[in-house]
Amino acid sequence: MTPPDQPRPDQPRPDQSHPEQSHPDQLRQLLAEVAQGQVSPDAAYAQLKTLQFEAIDDFAKVDHQRAMRTGFPEVIWGPGKTPEQIAQIMTAMGNHASTIMVTRLDDDAYRSLQSLVPNLQYFDRARIGALRSSETLYQPIHPGEIGIVSAGTADLPVADEAAVTAELMGFKVKRLWDVGVAGIHRLLAHREQLTQFDVIIVVAGMEGALPSVVAGLVNCPVIAVPTSIGYGAHFNGLAALLSMLNSCATGIGVVNIDNGFGAAMLSGQILRAAYGISRRQ
């Protein structure tokens, strides 16, 4: 019997659960305990999920284990970082992630990054920069299909942020642009296709009615994304956000204003759960 003051072999050790304690000696100790049978492989794996980060000078700590814990690697938020800082973070991530993303990267920042990260790919409308380790990652690697429906042309930057994010994370995406409720026949022309998707992201500004209409036509989860597009009483997307939150259609989840990235990540997690994709992949 394991003494009461010692952790059981199938439980993580308390002193190894905090990432600030991550050191090479600690990893060696953990591997030795696995080899001696003191810690089970599953318990060691659980500890590794929170073990490793890398400090970058005095401005960042890169979470290399996020993909192991959540299924997706860490993503770099572009605004507020200098091109040099972004380049250093991307370099640190290079040996740990097959896909590295920078979101909300504007044209000026991208031009500055080109000389620092020569292979950086830029999706200008989505404002996303990306590095991928293999050309095979251009193809979907996970099951399921995400439909992305945009109400109007002005909503495309947010819709494309969702589409590019989902594709970079390995999911199949189909885009349906400019099918808002002002010309409902444009949406109904795709009614059969809408029923084939596993998750649908609906991006709309103005009064934000489109997600309710779509959710009334399909039997899959609908993720509504309000955009900051509209006239004065629109309040920079607040009117659309409240409309979506007050929808009478069922099966709708709502993310924050202009958050195409968040909608794509939520869609990915829904599909991972639906298809039983292991978080160890």
C-alpha cells in the first residue's frame, strides 16, 4: 500500500503540477520514476501537459504544451507586439508546433515581418500570418466539415478570419458569402448544402438576424459571430450581439463581436468531441 503521505503512482505529484517549476532535472526525475514503476505512463503524460514553457527574454512565456492539453497549439495575438517580438516567439515555437499562427496582423506589421520570418504566409483579408511545416497541412486532416456563412461583403474580414483559422487547424471549410436576410432567396438557394455541415459559423452585422434564420433550417450547432458593421444605433456590434443572444432559435452559441478566430476554435472543439479525436494527436 502506498504510504498516506506519498502520491499514488496513478496521480500527478503536487510539486510537479505548476509550469513555473519546469526544469530539465525535473523531467529526468519524472522519466526515472516512470522507468522504476513509481509513476504510471498516464500520470506522467498528465504532468507533461502542464510542465513545459519557454521564456522569451522578458516579454513572453511560450506554452509549448497547449496542443497536448487542448488539441490546438498556442496562437500569437499580433496587436501590441513588435515585429521583432513576434518573430522571436515564432522561432521559439518552430520546433514544437507544425502550424504557427499570428492573428490580427496588419499589412505594415506583415511587411516588417517578411525579412524576419521569410516563409511567413499572409492572408490579408483575414489578417492572419502563418507558418506551416509541411505542404500536406494544406489539406484537411480531421473529419467533419465547417460551413461559414457571411451575411454581407462588409462582414468578410471576420468571416475569413474564421475560415482561415479553421483551415490552418486542419478542418475542412466551405464558404457561403453574401447571403444575408435582405435577400433571403440567396440563402435558401443553399438550403440543401446547409444541412450537410457538421457545424455552421454565421457572421452578421446590422441587426444580426442571420444566425436565427440559419438555425431554424439545420440540425447542427450554429455559432453566431456579431460584427461591428452597421449604422449608428448598431453601437459597433452591440445591437447584433444582443439580437443573437436573444434568438428564439435553438442550438445557437454566440461569441464576442468580430471574433471569427474564437468561433473557429469553438467549431474545432465541437468536431473533436463529436468525432472522438484524441487530444494526444
